[in-house]
Amino acid sequence: MAKILPLIDADFLRHGQDHYLRHLSVDCVIFGFHENQLKVLLLKWKVGPWCLPGGFVKKAESLQDSAIRTLHERTALKNIFLQQFYAFGHPLREKGKARDTKLRGTWLEDRFVTIGYYALVDYSKVKPHPDMFSDECTWWDIESVPELLYDHNEILTKALEALRLDLHYHPIGYNLLSKKFTMPELQKLYETILAKPVDRRNFQKKILSLKILVRLKERKTGGAHKSPYLYKFDEAKYRKALREGLAGGF
Amino acid sequence: MAKILPLIDADFLRHGQDHYLRHLSVDCVIFGFHENQLKVLLLKWKVGPWCLPGGFVKKAESLQDSAIRTLHERTALKNIFLQQFYAFGHPLREKGKARDTKLRGTWLEDRFVTIGYYALVDYSKVKPHPDMFSDECTWWDIESVPELLYDHNEILTKALEALRLDLHYHPIGYNLLSKKFTMPELQKLYETILAKPVDRRNFQKKILSLKILVRLKERKTGGAHKSPYLYKFDEAKYRKALREGLAGGF
DNA sequence: TCAAAAGTGTTTCGGATACACCCATGA
DNA sequence: TCATGGGTGTATCCGAAACACTTTTGA
């Protein structure tokens, strides 16, 4: 569970349980990619540590819709790639929660089980949105994430593992990159997620063999060296690959 | 959510919410293997359809422990291989629940989100345990599972998909077979889970290359043909492979 | 003109697949 | 003795990995 404070007001504390499912929250690990760095969107309360953006589940809302809502509130994006990856339910996962006197006697004092979702978004399209109760909402490099609220570091780690596994079966990049991108950019994305280097030429061969990319006439200019081609995803084939998985894998 | 009726008594209906987390349940897809058939353990209420064995989450209990408890109640087994695979949270997933008048006005009338676990157990060691509220608790062939309660068919399907994926990264069989088993038995297990035939000789080479099996001196006698060797898992190497994953995959 | 990045091959290797032969067993 | 299933070995293929050369660009 995240975003207790951001959501807290008197009414929410008293009547939240009339609108939301008790004991249940959704946390979103929002991945972005910028300047050859994998990023994650974190939220900071006015008082307290950084945490994952999260929310609660309305009484007539699916888990997925709850995650979509949370995501929209933070990034103002719609049609985001979203994947459920794990449910965290250790009874003591919310370390330090009991000390929060504001919650005493409210439904938020209870133990929460949280459903983890990860999202892949286009960094350039996101205007991070702190709400009125939180100080900041910004991107962090994946390697330099600070100590987070509760078990959120663990959730983040698990999200990254899930993403790595999914990488082998699903085409990613469509969601993390701009519409047009270069092959080196896509390669760097894979390298960052997998946390290991990949041979430039073999990568190109493999990714092109998936037949989900279209090479454009344009090249990317402005770089200090030979200008690389721009590519975009073949939407139809990309969708098909998403549905059916990548035969070869990665 | 499953096992509403099996657990129902007046006290549970009235006071269940004092001991269990509301809106939250755990469902277990228990896989077994017998006579070259992948099986799943299903429960039948005295009134109503077949369903997955499930249970509720105690207030100070982890999701995993809740699943372990459920499993123990049905199979009397401990130390079971257990894997969380998905959380099912569609608000209308419990189709037909509203019609159940017994639940009216109780905490069970509410919508439930259920966490799906699958388990791999040694068929020969299980004595299926219907409790006093349920008629039957028996093994079903995976291909001939009947129409189940709520969205349990969907849950079962998803469990099977998860098992298939995990198969590539984790050594299974240790949990589904007896201590000693033959190579053809293990092969049939893989074939049933993957739902496709595998070449006998290539299978043997591959599985042996994983170095997690030990061939025993004994052979299995009584078959109508050449007696196959018996194998067992090398416990240490098996555990290592479970932790670190199978390099080659399957 | 030159260093660095990008485009486009070829070679090599290992694992996966396909396939063949012999052996043991109970009917 | 023979049909069937089980143990073991070899040839082949394909994708992955390793590697080389040329081209373009701004500094």
C-alpha cells in the first residue's frame, strides 16, 4: 500500500471503507526510459519516505482498473501497458505503520495486502503529478532508488524480475520509447533491463527477425557520428506478438 | 473464493470477519500425477458445483501460510511445493453468488478478491479430505474438469499456463512423482503438462544434462517389457536448481 | 582527417532435433 | 519368438554467439 498520506483527509479516514475494499491496495511500479537509463516513478510524502504510487480498490472496480486509475492520477496517461506481477501479503510488510498516529482507529490502520502492477510508459510524455498531499513525484534511476516505504523496495525488485522474464516472451519498447527510435536506443533499453551488454549486430539481427519493426526513410541527425535509421513498431504485428508471445523469445 | 459452504456455520457467518481479512480469499489449484495423467483436486459442496479448494486469510497470517493451511486441510500434506500465480479481482467474478440466500447480510456476501496458488503434490500420498460440509474431494483428469464455481475454470487455466512457464525455469517432478520413478514416467509428466509429445531419447539426454537426477541400481519390474531404471532427485542439486533456475531451461 | 558510431555481412559453435540400432521382457 | 518398450549412440540443422570490414558524421 502506498499513498496513505497523499490521500488522507478527514473524510477519507472516516468513510474510506464505504467506498474502498478494506485490507486491499494496489501498487504500481512505473518504468520509463530516458537517456539510456531505466527509470522508475516515485512519490514522496510531505513527511516520510519515498514510495511507489499506489491506491485503493473501489468497491465495484477491478484490480486492473484500480491500477489504471492510480496510473492516470500520477502520469495523466491513458492506454498504458500494465501487468500484474505479484500479491504481497506478509502480515508485517508495513513496517513502522503502527507508529503513524494519524491512522489510529481508522480502516487504514489495518493490515493491507497489496497487488503489484508494473507499467511501461513513454518517459517523454509523462508530466509527473504530485498531488496536493505529496511533495514530489519524480523519476529515479533504477540503480539509485532510495530506501522506500514498507516493503516497496522488495516490490520494485520483484517487478524488475517480472519485467525481465516477460521480456523474453513479449515485445517491449513500444511502451517505453517514443514512436520513432533508433536501433541503438532499443538496444540500450534491452541492455538496461537485462543488466548486461548485448552484441550490437546480433541484437539487430534478432530484433529484426521478429518482424515487428519498420525502418523509416528518416535518420536521426544531430548525433556526433553516423546517423542511425529511425524505426517504429508495426502496430498490427506488435499487437499480434503481444497476444501470442514471441516464438523465438529473447 | 471457494469453500464457502464447507466452512459455513452460524458462528463463521456472524463472526468470520473478526478472524479473517474481508474481501480476500486464497484458492489452490492442486496438481497431481497418476497413471500418466495430470490431475487436479476438486471439491464438491453438498449443494452446488465443483470448485477449487480455497480458504480465507487470517488476520495475522500471510497469503502463503493461508494457502498452506488450506492445502493441509485437504490433503493432509506438509512441505508442499506452492507457487502464487495470479490475483483475480474482477468485481463480477463470483457469478451467481448474489443468489445464495444463506450469505445475505454476512461478510461473505461481499465481493472477494482471490489470490491463486498452484501446488504440486505426490498423488500417491494424498488422501483427499472432504470436510463435513462437502460431499466429495477427488482428483479429476485435467482434460475433463467440469464446469466450476464462479471463475474457477479460468483460475485453473491460468494456473496451468503458469505451471507451463515455470516448467522452463524450474525442475518439477520432485513434487509430483514418488521418490523413485522411471524416465518414461518423468517424460509422460512433462508431456502432459506441455500437452505435446517429446522425443524419448532427446528428453533423456536433456534431463540428464541438468545433473539433478541420480540413477539407482534398481529397475522397475513387473512391466510387460524391458524393465526401466529407477531414478531419484539429487536433493541438494534439485534445491539449487530450484533456487537459481535452470540454466538451459526446457 | 580521424575517432567514434552505425550499417552489413561471415564464421563458428552448441544445443536441439531427427533418426537407428540393440537389448530385455512377458505374452 | 516376437511385439513392445527401454537403453544408448550418431548425423544434421538452425539459431546464437563471436567476430571484421566498410561507411558516415561532426569535431
